Amino acid sequence: MENNVSNPLDSQCVVKIRFSDEEKLKCLISMRKKIIKLLYLIEEEQKGTMQIDRWFYGLVFELSSSNSLCNNELTDVLVKIHGLYEDGHYKSMTHDQIKRQIMESKGILDFLIKQLDK
């Protein structure tokens, strides 16, 4: 983990934490699994067998934090998944629309993983 410490003019210490490539790879693989799980959970919610509001909130929170730790490389994924989450938009979308956003997110993660795993 890389830590950059700077001393602004007001003498307050600012710490920015970023993942190493190894940590970033582990994070990306984990996020890819959770993004795929999201599709299955949305399908279950559409069947009426569960509510995923809290889990979905946790995913968006984790994705946002991961984006920060991964030098904002997950911004496109965060935008797509937050678009589904915000105001429960996924509840009024077709299955194909939801699946497209999730699979595009997975594709972005696959690309980032492939670049790190060389």
C-alpha cells in the first residue's frame, strides 16, 4: 500500500492511501464477483423472494471506496452501478437494461484485471 503524506500550508497532515498493484488486483477480482452477484440478487428480488436494498447500498459504498483506493480507475463501473442503485432505478428497468449495465461493468473490470495480471 502506498501512502503519500503532504504538509499543506496550514500544517495539517493529509494522508492519501492507494493500493499497490497486488492489492488492486485482489480488489478488482473481488468487485467483479460482487458485480456478477448483483445480477442474481436483482433477479431474486424481481421474483419477490428477497430485498437487496441494504446489500446494494453496501456494494455502492464499497465500490466508491475501491475507486478511491485504485486511483479512480473504477469510475466508469461506479457510474454504471450507481445509476442502477440511485432512487431504485433498477426496479423500473427491464432485465436486459440491467444486465447490459452489469455486464459492461464486468467487462471493464475484466480489462483492468487483465492489464494487472500480465
